[in-house]
Amino acid sequence: MAKKVIDEPSEDVVANARKDRAQRRGPFARVALFIRQVFGELRKVVTPTRKELLSYTGVVLVFVVIMMLLVSGLDFGFSALVNFLFGDPTIAG
């Protein structure tokens, strides 16, 4: 029975890709091979459950808020430091 490419270990996939490249396919055959490989990879994708998706979304949102606070704090601190060191040129008029 023929073995599917998606069932092979990654080394065999690489070897098959090199063998296919060595055959010098035409442009349409290369596009078709690429599309077959894309669909093969998409079959391996596992979609998260609703609970996992909400959990991942929460983690990302919390991380973004923390990074926003960190960057805002650094921005405020550096601007205060620059104003302290160099003064405000609009006041010295």
C-alpha cells in the first residue's frame, strides 16, 4: 500500500522534496506541488477548543497591557529626565 507523505518523518519529507526538485518540474507542476504540500501541512493543524482559545486570548491581552504600562512608564521617566537635564526651552523666553 502506498504511504502518504504526511505520515513520513520529516527527514523523508526533506528527501522527497530534494528528489522532486532534482526532477526539474515545470512551473505549473511546482505550483501544484506547493499547493499539495500546503494542504498536507494544514491537515496537521490542531484547532484549539473554546476554553483554550479564551485562555490564550486572555494571556495575550494581559501581556499587551503589561507591555503598554512598561513602555508608558519608561516614556514618562525618560521625558522627565530630559526635561530635568535640558530644561524646557519655551519657558526661557
